[in-house]
Amino acid sequence: MKSLLRGLVVITLCLFVFSCSSVNPWERGILAKPEMAWEPDPLVGQLQEHVYFSKEGSSGGYGAGGGGCGCN
């Protein structure tokens, strides 16, 4: 039981240690590319949000009000 617990602690520590890394200045250009964005096309994202909260009948927390009719 102790060896299993010790193994889990070692694995957890390894995950925490290796999950954090610094980004060098010359690597930031790669991360700033449009294809690396959470939402590559903001207009498509806004359309999907509009369709979602129009169908759901709720504002979804984006600051837009309205009902389920899709007229907002």
C-alpha cells in the first residue's frame, strides 16, 4: 500500500514539475499565430454563440439579452 501511494505521489509531482515551462522570446511568435488561438475565426464564434443562446432562450452570460425567438 505504501509503495502504491509513493508511486502516485511521484507521478503527481512529475506531472506538476514538467507541466510548467517558460516560453522563450523567439518562441512567442509561433504561439501568436492565428491558428493557435482558442477561437481562430471570431465571427464564426459569435455566430455560434448567437445561435446557441437563441435556441436555448437564455443569454449565456455574454451580455446579450433576449428570448428564444432569435430576434435579438
